[in-house]
Amino acid sequence: YRISPEGTYEELISFDNSNGAQPFGQMIQATDGNFYGTTLLGGSLSNGTVFQLTPAGVLTTVYNFTYSGADGAQPKGTLVQGADRRLYGTTQAGGLYGLGTVFVLDLNLGSPLALLSAASVKGGFAIDLPLTGTPGIEDRRSSAGTYSLTLTFDNNLTSVASVNSSCGTVVSGVIDSTNPHQFIVSLTGVLCNAQDVTVTLTNVQDDQSNTLTSASATMGVLLGDVDGDGSVTMADVALVKASLGQTVNATNFRSDVNPDGVIDHKDLSRTKHSVGSSLP
């Protein structure tokens, strides 16, 4: 049953033994939005059940205890959902010695929401931004300091409460309409150099009712660091020189420092000017 804020009592379901009898413990609301509980008795074998109750009041028996072999019987207590999204509980009877069991029930309730990867994308070419360890280094910068970061999650996103950047201004943050696993952040005015820039998303939600309180990606911004080793040296200058006159492709895009689609003396000049700079 449930009681409305106005104090109105509403019966949602009556157990009739076929769908369970004598519910014990509290119900829990799992990550799929449904409620789960146990009955001590009843079910197809009269040894108790695990049931699912939707918010609309639809009851489904998801497991009937058998009291055969190692299976338990007569669950008595509140279920717990683990970090693996499976349901854990206990029975007071059954099992190999007839003295009860600890059981786990996998109902495919979905995977937790997690940030899998991030990248800085310019002109169709991406620089990976590892989530742990040394940050990926973005050596390219337009005059306006515009950047596009793509953050990829394991589940389909439905909303993000806010987006912030430690440098520059967030122009927009949107779920990719063609791939809802991805969230695209557009930045401008990122004119800082030789420092890490962190983009943080708050209250990220997915289509499995998960909420990730915070997710962040960091890129080291170091203009002219073509080889991505954290410092600008004559080795970077040599890489730009070797690509002069070339249009940008998957093998030389880091040498397009300005980035305008062509590797020319402007890129070379920018790299030479940055020699000696490094990330902390």
C-alpha cells in the first residue's frame, strides 16, 4: 500500500499465495526505478519469492525459491543492491544444510554510469585526454582559443546539470544527437598556456536512472608541443619543419599549431616562439 501526502490510503497489491505470501523486510528501489522485496512463503513452490513492484503498482514474481539442492527457502529480510547492480539477500531455510543461504540475483538492472574517455577535437582530428595519469596535451590553439571536448560515457545520457571550465568560457554543452553516449563541450577564450585546463560536468544522468555527481576531463594546454612530451623544444620545431607545405592529415595534424588546415611558417613561428615552455 501507499499513503499520499494528503493521507489517502491506496492498496497496490494483495498477495494471494500464488504470487507470494507474508512479505518481510522493507522494499528497496533499485536503479531501474522499480521496487524489490521478498515474501517468506508462497510462490509457485510455496517457499517464498523475490518480487518486483513498478511505481504504477504492477507486481511481477522474479524468483521462486525451490528448497532443492543448494537453493534457499523462506527469505526474510531486506534486499540490498550491490555496486554491481545485482540484488543480495538471505533465506532462513534451505541450502545444502537446510539452515539458510546468502543469495545473489542478477536481473540485468543495468550498468553504473561512468566516464570512459575524453578527447580534444579540432578539424576532425582528436587528441586523447587520458582520465588518469598524465593529462593529454593539446598543442593547437586558434586566435580565439576555441576548443571542442568530447566526453564519452558507458550509457546513454539524458541530461547534465552544469558544465564548468577552469580556463576560458563554456559556450555550450550538449548531448550528441547522433550518439547519446557522448557529451560535447565547446569552449572559447582558452588563452592560457603551459597549464592544465579541467572541464567538469555535474549531475550527469542516463536513461537507466543513474546519476553521476561529477565527471571531469583535463587537457594540458601547451602551444607548440607537437610531440606531446610536456615541453617545447627544438625537436618540436623539427617536426613542424618536416611537415611544411602539407595539408593536415591523421599523421601530421599536431604540427598544425594555429590550426587552419595547412602546416606553414605561421605554425613554425608559433612553435619557435614557445621553445622553452613546459607544463608544470
